[in-house]
Amino acid sequence: MHCPYCRNTDTRVLDSRVADDGGSIRRRRTCSACTKRFTTVELMQLTVLKRSGATEPFTREKAIAGVRKACKGRPVTEDQLACLGQEVEDALRLAGAAEIPAHEVGMAILGPLRELDEVVYLRFASVYRAFESADDFEDEIAILRAERDAAAAVEPPQPVHTG
């Protein structure tokens, strides 16, 4: 580890603590050359296992690149996409596996995407799940409607104020 102040490579760990519910380790360090202290954070490296058998590091940007294409013409902001990417990465890290099949990355995207925008969700799901006919779309729309109706039935009615 290089000291951020003097670039010396001889640093010493003073304290280590688990952070982010076990997803990272925070270390307080000191430089033996300039004696300044600094903090580092170590994250577990997530690796995506592709269908071909190859592996590559997980990147949020790549995970949301396909979603961005599905967002064309929809009122979804870059901030919302960044939040979606963070939510997907957090879900994958909480799963606790260092190597994630590419299929599971797509599955982790579908849930938050459904909450964000149903049209974008349908576009993404149609490619990801390889919809082959209008029936596939109709089936997915029926599921969305059933979930929306079930959620509406659980929420208590809002009081009406007259006044």
C-alpha cells in the first residue's frame, strides 16, 4: 500500500474493522517514512462468470449499460440509473459469493428495475428472458398487474379531507 502523502510503500496497519455489514474492511494505517495516518477500505472483488466460462470483474457501469438502452425515450435519469447500479451491486455483495453467474446479475437487475419503470422493465425482461411472442409480453404484464393489485389491496385507504 502506497502512502497517499509521500508515496512510500512501507505502511503499517494500526486498526482493522469490518464495515458495510461484512462487505468491506476499513483499515487505519500509518506511514513509516512521513508518520502520517490514513484510512483504506478493502472491498470483496465480485467476479462475473460468463456463459462462455470466462470471468471478468463486476462493474456497475456494465450492469446498467443494457438498462440504459431499455430506458431510451423513458423518463429515467442518470441518477436513478446510478442508484439502480448501487442497489444491484449491494444485493450481489449481500449474497456473499465472490463469483456470480451472469444470469444472476440480470436477475438482480430485474427487481429494482420493475420498481423504477414498468416499461423499461418489460423492455429489459423481453431481451433478458428472450421473449418470443406477444403472449410472453401479455403473461409478464398480467404478473405486473396482479402484483400492483395485491400491493394496492394491502395499503390502507387514504383519508379524504373536506374543507
